[in-house]
Amino acid sequence: MKIKSLLEQFGKDFGRYNHFVFFSLMFTFNPYLKTMIKATNINKYYGKLQVLKGVDLHIQKGEVVSIVGPSGAGKTTLLQILGTLDTQSNKNDSTLLINEEDVTKLSDNAMAKFRNCHIGFIFQFHQLLPEFTALENVCIPAFIKGTKKEEAEKRAAELLEFLGLSHRLQHKPNELSGGEQQRVAVARALVNNPSVIFADEPSGNLDSESADNLHKLFFDLRDQFGQTFVIVTHNEELANMADRKLTMVDGSITR
Ligand SMILES: Nc1ncnc2c1ncn2[C@@H]1O[C@H](COP(=O)(O)OP(=O)(O)O)[C@@H](O)[C@H]1O
Ligand SMILES: [Mg+2]
């Protein structure tokens, strides 16, 4: 009897609050609403020159965020800090959480491991290793992670196939076009299934057709796999396609 009335009471309460319950559950379990990057008050000095001036940034999982701004504004510096390749000058009064991990607290070894597992980079110049084939280049981060050879090669080949490069697995970088090299670099960035990919002028060195294809690829990866991207670019079209476009001027994000 007691249980029945408790259940009835629960039913009434649930009826009254079900909107609240529904939205709470939606926010808790919707993977797209997870914060992927939380950065607050990021400062960077080179000697007396302050190149980042208290940057705050929140990026959700599955977001494609573009960063634009004049040369020298601090975009690369910011990306390198967000990507743990560099550190802010004010570690103690700033925050940097990536995928809910406080990366400012990690030792150098733990940081390298975290970077290898969670972060992918795509640079303006692909930075593939010239002596290695496309397949081998893509496998390298997986080998560093400790993935078995066959498993790494299978994943790398699948990614290269997804990127339209199945006929180029055994080619070395200098046997590939600029667009193809950059797609190999994208596969390399993806091989460990990273939480977030940082791209610094990824299409800066490509002809407009290859650039368009690369940009389309970013959005396909977001749509199919929920991949998060932070992309510094001078390409207006790419910047405007992003879910959010941030502008950086003189070390600050202005809008
Ligand atoms: N290692 C460094 N030593 C000194 N100054 C640097 C260094 N790296 C970048 N800077 C300076 O910091 C500023 C921002 O550079 P950067 O982040 O590369 O800008 P952006 O990518 O927006 O063009 C520039 O004035 C640049 O000269
Ligand atoms: Mg730059």
C-alpha cells in the first residue's frame, strides 16, 4: 500500500517536473553537448611581448570552430597552447581542460601520452616523413600509442580509403599531389581517434579545388563521427562554413 502511494506520488511529481527531467537527461547524455575544450585566461609572453591577452574559449564536442585574424594576431600561438605543444605563461591562474582532463596538471610524460591519444594536428605544410609511405606515415602515431602493427595498418588503410586514397597506400609523400598529401595528414591526425583536431592553415598551400575538398572532408568527419575541429584559416569560405567563427586581433578574441 505504502509503495503504491509512493509510486503514485512519484508519478505526480514526475508529471510536474518531467520537462525538467527530460532536459536534464538530454543535457547529461547528449554527446554533442559535452564541453571539449575549456580555456580561461590564457596569457603568453615572449620576453616582454605579450602575444596572448587573457583568452577565454569554450568549445563543445562535435563543433567546428574557425579562428580568423591578421597575421601576428597570436592564432598559431593559441592553437599550439590549446594543443599542448606549448604552454601558457600563467599556468597557475589560467584553466585548460581538454575532454575534461586538466592538462596543466600533467607531467611531461603524461602530457605526451595524452596528446598522442586525444589530439590530432594538421599543419599548413603536411609534415609527413619523406622516407615513409602514406600508410606508414598514418601508422606512426598508432605505433607510438602501442597499437599492434596489423591493427594499426588496418585502421590506417581504412582511413586512407575513406579519404579516397586507397590506391596511394604505398606512395611516398613526394609521389603525391598537395591535396593528397594533406589528406594523408588528415588520416594521420585521425588514426588514434582523437578527441579534437587542431588545424593551422590546413588549406593554405592548396589549390582551390583541393582546398574545397579538404574543407568538405572536415564537415563529413564532423557529421559522421562527431569529430571536433578548431581551424585557423585565412580561407573566408571555410571560416564561414564553421559552426562558429572567432576573430583574433592583437592577442585577444574580439568576437
Ligand atoms: N617563439 C617566438 N619568439 C618570439 N616571438 C614569437 C614567437 N612565436 C611567435 N612570436 C610572435 O608572437 C606573435 C603572434 O604570432 P603567431 O601566433 O604566429 O601569430 P599568427 O599565427 O596569428 O600569425 C607575433 O608577433 C610573433 O612574431
Ligand atoms: Mg600562424
